[in-house]
Amino acid sequence: MDKPEVVVITGASAGVGRATVKAFAKRKACIGLIARDQARLEIVRKEAEVLGSKVVILPLDVANADHIEKAADLVEKEFGPIDIWINNAMVSVLSPAKEMTAEEYKRVTEVTYLGYVYGTLSALKRMYPRNRGMIIQVGSALAYRSIPLQSAYSAAKHAIRVDMEKA
């Protein structure tokens, strides 16, 4: 029998992240779930376990590089080498740009851009020496065309597209 895939998914507690967890759970993957809300992570964990997955929840903020690094270590100690890392966590502020604060722009950028950078760096640190693994950046149409009320999110998603495409 083949070894199950080891997958880390950021933003795992809702939306695309939660759907991605379910897809990998159906494949019986071992999954590290990263998101801030522990209660929601517990719900997603139960859903994945019912489908046959082994799961570890990691309630943390992807905007903290040290926390991401510790999460990657914990997943590898629990399940073995990470095969797939999926950067999906995001945050947005629905507001006209002129009404947003610098703190709001900073938070969106820290999560939606730097969270991807930190996840990518942690994954590369482990995958590159083994010469195997996959890193997936969940993008958005707003990376290609921004829209009103989503200036910070569009900018952060554009940064991922530009900086990560050729990494």
C-alpha cells in the first residue's frame, strides 16, 4: 500500500480551504489544517476524519513566520515529509481605498501576501533538499483585474501572481 499524501492547507476552516480539505480527505491524505479559528478547525477535522483522513489542527495566524515554521515541523513529526503545501489563507476589507486605514492594508497584506511567502519558504525548506513536493498558491481573478472595494486584496493577490509564478 502506498503511503498517504501529507498535505498542509492554510485557510482550512472555510470556503475554498475547507473544500480542499474534503477533497484530500476523500483520498485519505494526512492533513495539517491551518487557520485562526480553533472551533471551526475542529469541525473541519471531524469532517475529514469521517472521510478517512488523519488530521492535525494548527490554530495560528499565517502572518507569523515563526508559527508557520513550527506548524510545518509539527506536521512532519506527526505524518512524515510534506508532499503538498497549499497556501489559501486570505483576509479582505470591503471598503473604498480612501476610507481604509494603513492598519487595514497592512493586515490584508500580511495574511494574503506574506502568509503565502512564509508558507512557501517553510515548504521549500523541506521539499527542496528532497527534490520533491508541490506548493500550490490559491489565486483569484482579482490578481489580474482589481475591482472597487477590494484594493488591498487585489494588490496582495497580484503580488502572489507576480512573485510566485516563477519561484
